[in-house]
Amino acid sequence: MTFSVLIVNGLVIISYLSGVMTTISKLTKTCVLRLTPDHLFFILPGKVTNGGVGMWCQLLQANFFQEYQMEGVTSEPTLSSVGRVVTHDVPVDVIPRRLWQEFQESGVPDFDVSVYLPPLKTMKSVVDRMKNLSNFLVMEANLNGDMNLKIQTDLVSVTTHFKDLGNPSRDPEVMAEVTVDIRKLLQFLMGQQVNPSKALCNIVHQNVVHLVLLHEDVSLQYFIPAVS
């Protein structure tokens, strides 16, 4: 397989890509890069059901590269058939073709609640203070645009309320909540360099938080599993 790109107006594009990479680097030190004719994907295939976080970042290649050339599997020798590592600033391990199906986009469950997030800097400041009081945080929200961040210990109970956040069109008004590792949530908030046009929080009650950053060029999904 061969792959090459050409960047024009390099400073602007490289600066933006650097912001995306910085965001990803705050979430994981290694990830899978998947290339298709139309998109680039950066994947952290965490097993949320086993307590791991997961990430899926999608970039539309046409918005970044003047030329984008990619040739698929051929009969010619490839890196997956010889024992070596290609190095270009960072070492790269080629994933054998037989394992490619393991790096598909995670199935999105039916969420109990979807709500737009408050300004991420504000949310980060709140969570950063709360982490000094507890290792775990309860996120709860309803379809009236309300979200609460709560911690509760034997010594203290603290709740921060956000109102009128707005919701994607859905049905009832019941609160859904999930308890998560506060460090994993703060890791997501502190690494944000994408400046999204929309930030969305989806909750499966007592199961998982699905955080989504949306921009015209980039979408980033982050899954945080519930803790018992």
C-alpha cells in the first residue's frame, strides 16, 4: 500500500492539524490511524464494557489536503508481510489485514438523554475543582436542557447546575445519570484544542457517557464507561 498527500497553505492547515493531534494526544499516547479514500480516522479501540475508554476521530481529507493519493492492497511486498518498522518521526506498526475489522466505528447505543454541553472551559474549571474532593463524579441530564455535575463523599456533597443547554429533538423529561472516573472526564476537557461548533453529551443511564465534539472539518467521539 502507498499513501501520500500534498498540503497547500501549509501554516494554516498544519496549525489546525496540530490542534487536533494535541487533543488526541491528551486522550491517548498511541492510537490507530485508518486511511480511506475520503477520510482519516484516529481510533482508540477501548472496550467500554470492560471499563476502558474509547475514541473515534474522523477528518474529511478534502478539507486538509490539496492532493491525496492512496493505493490499496496489491500483490507487491508490503510492510505487513515483512518484519520491519517504518519510522517517520514516530515508529509505525502496520496492522495485518485480518485484524482490520476490529477497528470499525463503535456502535452507538440508544441513549436515554442527549444534551448540548456548556462552554468546555467553564466545565473544565468546575471538574478540575471537584477532582480535589472525589475520584468519581455523577453526570446527570434531562431533555429540558438541564445538566448536573455531582460529587458526594462522607464529608461533603457538591452539585453544579447548568440550565437551558438545549437538546437535540427527542422525547421525555426523565433525568439519566452515570457515575464516571473524574480523571477521565477531566482528561477529555483539558485536552480540547478543536474549538468545536457544537459539543454534545449522550448518556446511557448507569452505563456510559458519549461525548461528541463537532466542527465542519472534524468530529471526535469519546466514550467514558460507568463505574460501579
